[in-house]
Amino acid sequence: MPRKIPPKPCNIDTSPEHYEAFGWCTKNGIKVYPKWVKNELRVEIDNSNTKNRYTISKESYTNCESQQVTWDLYIKLYDKYKNLL
């Protein structure tokens, strides 16, 4: 039986700003995560502060791309809602 090759780790570009945005979003009920939809990996936003609570991306991503998009969305959501909540 051939030996399985482990997947290469993703090179995710994060900064202290990403972690600050992640912490703020988590405390304020905003979650971002990858989700499989019909054999495609998409990114979903669960925002308990809005009328339309769930938003899912129209684009599909690879595993590594979805991780980077998730981190970047935390910053966008932090910038959008930090003065409103």
C-alpha cells in the first residue's frame, strides 16, 4: 500500500490586527468559517446582530484560500461594525 503524502501546510498571512479583529468579532457574536456546499468549499458569515443572520460566499475556494479569506473577513467585519455595536 503506497504511503500517504501529508498535505502541505497553508501559508496564511496573519498579523496582530487579524487577531484583534477575531477577538472583537467573537465577543460580539460574529463568526466566519469555511463550509462545504454541494462539493464546494465556501465561506459563511454567522452574524447574530443582523436581520439576515447567515451569509455565504458566492465564490468557492481551496482549503488554503478559505483560511486566508476567513481571516481577511474578520478584519472587514471588524472595520464595518466596530462603531455600531
